[in-house]
Amino acid sequence: MPRLRLLFATFTLLLSSLACVTLMGEDPAAVNDPGFVQQPDLIQPPTAVPVAEAASCPLITEQIVSQNSPADLSNQLDSDFNNSSEDEEETTYIVTYRVSGDEISDPYFEDVPANLQDEQDDTAAHQALWDYFTALIPLSYRPTLAEFSVMTDGTDNVLAAVAQTYDDPNLWGLEVDIADTSDYYYLSFTLVHEYAHLMTLAPDQVTPSLAIFNNPDDNDIYLDEVSACSNFFPGEGCSNTDSYINAFYNEFWTGIYDEWNEINLEEDEDLYYEKLDDFYIKYEDQFLTDYSVTHPAEDIAEAFGFFVFAEKPAGDSIAEDKILFFYNYPELVQLRAEILSNLCANFPQ
């Protein structure tokens, strides 16, 4: 399960592309002057499905949790990151679809090498991937999702990612590697992880910075935006005081963030991995996976995945408290119930 580094020092990406829990990659959002864009409608959780009526399929959820919980995290982080960096292939985008509700349309087919022509022609597979994502995540919870891309960087690298769209920082795209989708235990967790980014970085949670969006290579602008923000700054903009990610940061990261950020600014790759590995081992009881240490935004996305698929923990560690964090929000408990019901009804048998 290779996982790649997310460079906080590289201000041009800063979570505008966020990869999955098991197979991780990064791809900065392209930039254009969007002018004024209207904010998408805020998420309005439906109330028709009582929380207590969530479906239960423990054989599936237990396997999902097991396959996304490395057996020996403390010995795995450094080798996983380094192996991923060595084996990473260039990402090739195959097709991008426009998203309208549950539908995808207007495919834009990229120029691809001959060995990927079959993957590009397999529009039924593209549709199946999209249908599975929409089957898991209810429509009303994803108002900012505007694009769906199928890409590949070979096997066992990037499984999925999200990024702001090319011309609108309020809208987002989901991309999935068609070469890594055969294992639905990994895929299910990863899609929920990616949805967590869409949810926690949505414009009603984190106000997008047009200055950063239009000038992604300007570190001075980035630092000015950070300095002007009194809350947690995940990268795209300043988080709202009552946002999920700001509350998560205040509860779990304030005491370790400066130490983590010093490591994340390390330019030497080998030294970075070594320091991050040491950081993980030092705070092992605070993280659910090794990938969680790469950024607070990845930490909350990982925790949300376990919140959805794992049993409610006792809270015997800070890592377990991160799962319990989401139970403080009735709308997220409702969403958990709906995703689980959808999983049980749609997981391939």
C-alpha cells in the first residue's frame, strides 16, 4: 500500500489535490482567473432515514477496516513512502466527465498512448466507477462535485484524489485510477476518504482564497493569506471557526503542529521520511494510520473513514478520540448511517 508525500512546503498544491488513504498521490489544480463565482448551495443533510435504521454488513465493514489498518504501522511508514517515490509513474489522464447530480456527461478524451486505448474506450468501466461512488455518497451531500476524471499512473500508486476545478475554486473534481479499482475493500474506504476532503474543504467550511487560486506559485501571497487567518489554514483558504477541520485541528493538532510543520518543511527527501517516521512513532497513539501524519487534512479524512466503517470505539487513545469526534455532529452520524446502508446494498458480492 504505497503512500506518497504531501509537501506542505510546496505551497502550490497544499491540498488542492488530496489522495486516498491507501494509494496516495498529488496533482496541483490548474489555475485560471475565475472572476466572480457563486458559492454552491450548502449541504443540507436529509432527515428521511432514521439513524437507528442503518444497515449492517459486518463481514464487509470488518474487512474494509482490516485492509486499511496496517498491521505494523510503526515499521511501515518510511519504507512505504520511499518505495512509492521510487515506483511512481507519471499520471496519465484518460477522460474527464462533467458532473450533474448523479449523472456524468460530455466526456473529454485525452490523447493517450496506444497501451491505454482500451482503458479509454471502456466507458462502461468509467460509468461503473462513478455509479459506485454515487451509490455510496448521497447526492445531497456532494453539491460541490463538478467533474469526474479517470486516470492512471500504473498499479499501486495513486488510487484516487480530489482537486479544485480548473476555473472555479468553489467546485471540485474527483479522479480515480482505473488500474487500481479491482479491490472494493480498498476502493470503498478510499472513496469515503476522498469524500471527507470534499466535505471538510467545501466552501461553506473553508472559504477559498482567490489570491492563492490565481497565484499558486507565489509563496509571499500564500504566507500573507496564512497570516491573515486566525483559524486553521489547510491550504485552499481560511477555515471557518465552526468548520469540522478547524474544530479537529484545535482538538488534536495544536500541541504538535509546529513540530510537524518543521518536519514537513524538510527539503531532503530521505531526511524528511526519517523525521516523519520518528514523529509517527513518537505520537503513535494519536494516529489511526501512518498516512494520517502527513497533514491534518489527511488525518481528518482517515479518521472519517474509520468513523464510517469501524465500530464506535471506547476512546482509549487520542486516535480513537478522533473517530469519536464525528459523533458530536448529528448530521455526520446521519451521513454515516446512510453510507453504511448504501454500502451494504451495493458492495459487489
